Amino acid sequence: MLAAEWAHQACLKDTQVKINSEFTIIKKYLSGIGAAYLNSNGVELAGGDDCAVLATQAKLLISTDTSVAGIHFLKSMQPHAIAYRAVSTALSDIAAMGGVPTAFNLSLVIPTFDPSWMKDFRKGLIKISKEHKIPLIGGDLVKGPLQISVTVLGQPGRKILLRSGAKHGDILCLSGVLGQAYMGLKEFKASSLINAQTKPYLFPKAQVGYAQAIAPYATAAIDVSDGIFQDLSHLIDQSNIGCELDLVKVPVADSLYQKQCLEFGDDYQLLFTVPPNKLALLQSKIKSMGKKCHTIGVIKGTRLKILNNPFKTIKNWDHFR
Ligand SMILES: [Mg+2]
């Protein structure tokens, strides 16, 4: 091993010093969450041993998402919001594939042990566990700068929605308004309140039901986590095709902040493509769920072309791609 690698390993060891009472804390605050859903989701063993045991003979969707304090969320957020948000943003990737979440795993790094913080954090885990009927099946607890890493498992639907399936002529659709997270964060920074405006940022919703409804008709999908330009670029790159995006058609939470609403991300809406002959069917299904499907562009050409673009520069978008 090179000297630099030794130094790196030594540094890792130093930050991975376990909290003395790790097992007591895990037992008290991180056990039994979603225990009611273990059997129905094929979990034979959750926690208490070296691994969780899942009974599965079918395909499994797996994704990990790490949220770091000060980067992905504010330290000033209530612990239950921090917990909910970290799990929900991870679940959004299962939704984006048209899957149903079955369980989650959690690695929690905390700077100090504060019982009231842990109690409130547990509340957030229970809330998201109940909403999606998923158990917490394991993880670990480490001392260090606050961060949460969540691994989610899911069962694929009849069709797995990939980023790579968009075809020439497909209609580009969006599941909801963009910028509610941006406006929510702005409001939370000013007021620290949990209200209708801050909730979309504090408690984002993974679009699980929506994705399952569109899966039979959609050709490709991605969740909008990094802003529409970036995520749309991923979708068309993976599909090896271009797109004409009409910004006038993209609904934003506040037109005064159109640019921020489009660029910020964190809304976890779904961006997806559907062949024109299946659009009416998809839209009527979505309407029957009381949801909306915004048509915002067409898959065509070889690059991303933006219509009605009032901006000189766009973050996360390379004009020369
Ligand atoms: Mg994603």
C-alpha cells in the first residue's frame, strides 16, 4: 500500500471511531421501525445480527443516497424532517424505476449523542416507514459530522422504467410543478417554520404511485433531483437522442424565481417520455388519480434544444454538449 493510502486509511479509522453506547442507542432509537411490514416484504431478519436476511428470488432494485448536513440539508432542520427527507429522497430513485419500495437500510453519522434529537429523528423514520409500508432492516451508527446514508430496496413493477428508453417522437412529460422545494427552502431559511410552503422541501414525496401508473405507457423516466436541465440531459444522453424542451410549458412554483425553480432540483417530480399514441390513455389514468401530467417537450434531434429560453446561462447545462 502506498504511503498516501496508509494515511487515508488511518484518517478513515480515526473518523470511524464508534460511539461507546452504539448498540444501546441503536436498540432504543433505531430498532423496530416498520416491524409490522417485515413479513409482507419478505424480510426474514432485520437487525440484531451481522446482516439482514431477505427472501427473494426475483429481481431487486437497489439504490443508495447520502445526505450531508450543510450540503443536502440544513443542520437547523428538525431531526424528524432530516430523517424523513433522507429516506424519501432515496426512495425517489425506486419510484423513478417504476418500483415499489420494500425496505431500507440506514447509516447514520452523528457528532454527539443527544437523546431528544434521536427521539425526534426516530419519529421521522417511523413516519416515512408507515407511508410506504417499509421496515428499517439494518445499518450502523458512527460518530462524525452529521450525515445520513440510506440504501433502499424495491421490487420492480412489470416494466422497469429506465432512462435509456426514449424514442424519436415521444412526448416529454413532467409529473408536477418545479421549484416548490426551492421556494420552501427559501421560506424555511427565513422562518424556520414547518408550514405548507416549507413542507415540499422538508418532506419531499417520492412519486411511487404516479410512476407505477405511467409505467405501462412510458418509455423512459428519471426523477428530478438535480434540476430539470441536468436530469433531462441524463435521460437524453442515456437514450442517445435529443429533445426540444419548451420552457413556457414547464410549471414553476413562482414565476419571479423561474430560473431557480428550474435549476435548483430537490422536487423529486418525475420526468418521463411517452409515445404520442399512448399519451391520451396515460393522461386519463393520471387524471383519475387526481394528478397532473404536464407535456413540456418532444424527443427529437441529437441534442437538447430549449425553446422560449429567457436565460443567458443555465446551471448544470453544457451548451456545447
Ligand atoms: Mg434519481
